[in-house]
Amino acid sequence: MSAPGMVIGTSISGNRTITASGFRSTLDRDIPLKMQSDTSFDLASLTKIVATTSSLMVLVAENEIGIDDRVSKFLPAWNTSEKGEISIRHLLQHRSGLMEWRPLYISASDVEGAHSLIATSPLRYTVDKQRAYSDLGFITLGSVISAVTKVGFVESVGKLTLNRLPLTATKFATPVNVNNVAATSRGDRFEYQMVQKKIPYPVSENVDDFKVWRSQIISGEVNDGNAFHVFDGAASHAGLFSNANDLLQFGELLLELNEFRVFCQDGIDADFHLGFRSWVDTFDNCSARFYGHTGFTGVILAASPKHNAVFVGLSNRLHTDGEITPTEEIFSPHLQELHSQLH
């Protein structure tokens, strides 16, 4: 089973289509709740582009931040021999050398402590030596944005990005309608296993050092442990809730922005850019590159400048007690179907 339910949204030259199928909640209930076209989803790492990368695009365009500025310019704690050379570009490209992930909520009691832990922890890799997708890097970018704007991250994102669009269903920490949201996993089971088994990352924390692991079906609160337990559901790497229509609108805006093309220029790593990743789909000997991001909860946004098209795929793939299906496997047929419609 790929997912209990999903919502598929497409926009071709501004003409939107949204369809829903399956169920938004099935576990521990006698009658499953039907998925709806306006159901809200936990965006997980889609937050990275909708909130953080988009805000950085604005700050770069306004000359408030330079892509190659060092992080230490904004965060003095980074002015060390090991981290002093790390730049905004390194963080956006996931080439900073930072650890991919840590359960900060086990070792840090608050936001300040979490940022301090990231700043003082040793790098796992040599700076700019390789790409290692890092939540810790994007958490740091949120701190940079706040340092530049002189206000909190959520307020910064509102002023720079979200409040500039007439979005009605996009909100940090909780969905706009708690009665119409896709449920995710049974508690913190995925992160619990990551800490317990030290797989896929050799974290130093232990499961017994944390006493408030969630066990209930997560619905209406952020699935990501660091975002939920440390950042009150509003972080720069995860924490947004939204629905298909709002995300299509956001994707349409991206296609209008010159900064989007700048951030999506080819970089040192194939298919990875400044905050965005990309996929190439081929149909009838025609290839199109889609730029966007995925989220661990089973969501994806992809935009094609070539075809002026946006694809949004939202699923509740974590809402199972069994194995989960890779997000790209769930949505690849739907993305290809969109590409076929563009010919």
C-alpha cells in the first residue's frame, strides 16, 4: 500500500485541478475519515522551500544577504576555525559538513540550546567536500533569517513570503482546520527507532534520555520531533501545514520570480540546487525538469518553468503500522501523467 489517501494538484498556465482519493485517517478508528480536496497536510521538509528558501530569495533580492556570505557574519558563535568558512550557499546546497540529523530535543531544552548545540557540535564531514542533506543546516538558516530581520522566524516568514500571498490554509504548528487534516504516524515511532538503532545516523543520544515520546496517532500537530518538541511546531526545516490549493498558488508564484531561476541554476551536485532539488521526467522523447522539494510525511511540490506547470502531491504515507512507501515512488506516475498532458 502506497498511502491510505492522497490529494493530487496540478496547475497548467494557472489552470488548477485538484483531486482527492482514499482516507485521511484510518488507524484506531472504526470508520475511516475520507480524504478531501482541501484537507490540510503536515508539509514536513516542504517547509524548507515554502518558508525558508523563499524568504532567503527575498533577502538576497533586497541585498540583505549574499549567497556567499559566511554564516558567522550573522551568527557570531559560528566564527570558529572549523565552521568559520561555512556560507549560506553551503547550507542551501547541504554541503556544510554538518550532521544530517540529531534529536536536539533530547540534548537541548529550548530553542537557544538547540542552536547552541548545532553551533558547537563538531562537523561530520569536511566543508564543501560532499553533499549531506542536513536538517541542522536549515535550522541554522532560520536563525540567520531572524538575525537579519531582527524578529522571530515565524514573523519573518510572514513578512517576507507568506503574507504576500492570499494563502488561506498555510499555517505553522497546527492546521487551519483541525477537523480536516491528514493524520501521520503512530507517535514518534520513526525517530524513536532512529535513536534506538543509531540508523541511519550515528547519534549520541539515547531513547531512555527522553521521557515524553509521543505514542498516540499524530493528527493536527507536527510530526517532526525537533520542530514539535523544541520549536513549538514552528521551525525553518519543518512545521508548516497547508493544502493543495495554497501550494499550487505558491508554485505559480515561484514560476514568476527571477530569483527562482537564480536559485535553481545548476550547481556542483546534479539535481540539487540552492534549497531546491529537481527531477527530470521524459515523455515522448521530451524531457522536462521539475524543481521543488519533498517532505518526509509523503508530500511533494514540483514546478516546471519550461511548461509553466506545477505539480503538488500530498499523501499520508506515514499513517500505517507497516513499512512506508518512498514518496517519489508514490507520485512518479502522477508526475509523468502531468507531463503527458503538456504535449
